[in-house]
Amino acid sequence: MGALRRARRIAALLTVLALGLVFAPAAVAGGPTSVMIIEYPQGRATALRMDSTEYEDLHRLMRADSPPRGTTKQPPRLNPEEPSLPSVQVTWFLHDVRAWRADRVFFGSAPKDVWIHSQVDRAGTASASGTPKDTGDWLAAEGIWHRPDDGPGLRRLLRALGLSLGSGPAETTGPAKGAGAVPGSSRTQPTPTTQPSPSSTTLSPSGSLTLSSSASPGIGENWWWSIPGLAVGAALTLLLRPSPVSPLPVVPRKLPGRGKSGE
């Protein structure tokens, strides 16, 4: 019986460990977790987490899953220092604290006139010549200029998040689409209004961020977190359950007044 109990305890522990590995989110392994978006010169700001549909759309439109491909030369007729030029700073984070990619998006007057200046932390990777890259201040290094595959779609998504982008048209050609529609997605984003979105913030001239309240997750969101808890509870029940006690042997008791026959 002792060997059987030990085997059951080991099996319960292995089950808990397996469930923890299976249901652990990707962010625990060190992947991207969030993105901060700041609009200039208006100073609006918002943030997205990786478990939101807007984060997925922005990640796809910005091609954040692949190294930027373009040129180090600044595009002609583009002056990044122009105060009236609408631009958005998109900073991607690991574990919400470490920046690993910074994209500055500039919006011209034409719907497709969108340029992105990207800087990526490539510590530990090799350059085109095969030599290791400098692991110092990657934000001070020269970035890459490139265009998004869908400039109008990127405009629509950012406006759906509450950014104005100079209040220019999102697109002038193609079939009419619903307000806030994101290309390549079956979902429809909320129509942008003059007020910031619930998750947006306001950047004051001094540089401080004023946070507004955001909607809390619904009851049906992140429900799978309860599965590891149930598994741990079941394992503890098996481990802490008292062992069955064997019944005491029955000892015949001699009744008083009853002696041997014939006495």
C-alpha cells in the first residue's frame, strides 16, 4: 500500500507541472507583452496589451514580427522636424518594462503617404558583414526607413484608437468601408470620437501622462487561468488525504462468571 500511495503522489505532482507548462501564456517565456502609442504634436497616448485584438492588428500592419527592410536614407520631401507634421511614436515592450523596438510613423497629406522609421534592439545578432552588432544604446543607432504595406489601414486603426493623425482622409480610393474597419480583419473597430478612448491617456506639455480609467476584463476573459488552480487543488487533496487506517484485530474477551464446564 505504501508504494501505491507514493506512486499516486508522484503522478499528481507530474500532472500539476504538465498543466502549468501547457497553460502558461507566451509572455511568461519572454515575448512581447505591450505597446505604447504617443501622437505628436497633440500629445495623445494609449497603450495596448498583447491579448487585445487591436494589438494583433497593429502588430500585423507594422510588421513587427520581422526586421524592418528599407534604407537608412531619409525620404525626400520629408522633414521629421516639422512641428505640424502628424506623427506617432510606437514603442514595443517586453514584460511591460523593457523596450525592444521603436517605430516613428509619419503621415503625409495623401492616404498612402506613410513613412516608418524603425529601430530594433538587435543585441546578440550579427550584422550583414558577419560581425556582432554593438549591444550599447540601440536607440541612438541609425534606423531604417520603410513604408507599411497598408498605409490607409494603419491610419484607420490608429484613428479607431482615438488618435487624430491631423484629421486627414484615411483613403480616397477603393470601395467604401464601415467606420473603423481594419483591412484583413473580420472585426470592426469602434468609431473614433473627439474624446479619448477608455484606455487612452493625455500627455501634458510637461511630459507627464494623465491616466484615465479603463474597462476591466469581462467574466469570460482569461477563464483558463482557473484550470491550473483546479489541478493544484486536486493534487493537494490527494497528497493531504489521510491514509486509510487498518481495523484493529478482534481479541476475544472472556466474559465474567463463565468458567469452564464442570466447575
